[in-house]
Amino acid sequence: MLGIAVLASVFTAAGGYGTPALFVAGLRPAVVVGAVVLAGGALAALLVPGLRGGRETTAALAAPPPRGRRPSLPEDEDADQS
């Protein structure tokens, strides 16, 4: 919501809804500000380190348990101890 508020502030500071020319005058800087913020977010996302060996790790986590064995749950362990 903060992004919308910032873009609305830029729009109203540079233009408005009075005439089509005034609308375009406000829209242009608002679109530029939005594009700059979006590019900064994309750059930041590219700089975030990823998982090493991501595909193998994801495949191991998504693999079903071996047949014949039921995965142990915390509730099962408590029931076995009583």
C-alpha cells in the first residue's frame, strides 16, 4: 500500500485529473518512479544468494518415503512410550 501512496503522491504533485494533458503530466513521472522502484527490487532479488544444489535438495524433500515404511510422526512416538 505504501507503493500506491507514493505513486499517487507523485501523480498529484506533477498533474491531476483536471484535463487530459494534466493527467498525462502526472502519469509520466509516476510511471517512471514505479519503473525505477521495480528495477531496484529486481536487482535486489538477483543479488540474494540462492540455495546451493537447489534441484537436488528440492527433489530429495519432495520424494515420497520408501514403500513399506510409514514416516514417524511425533504423536506415534508418544504413543509407543506409554
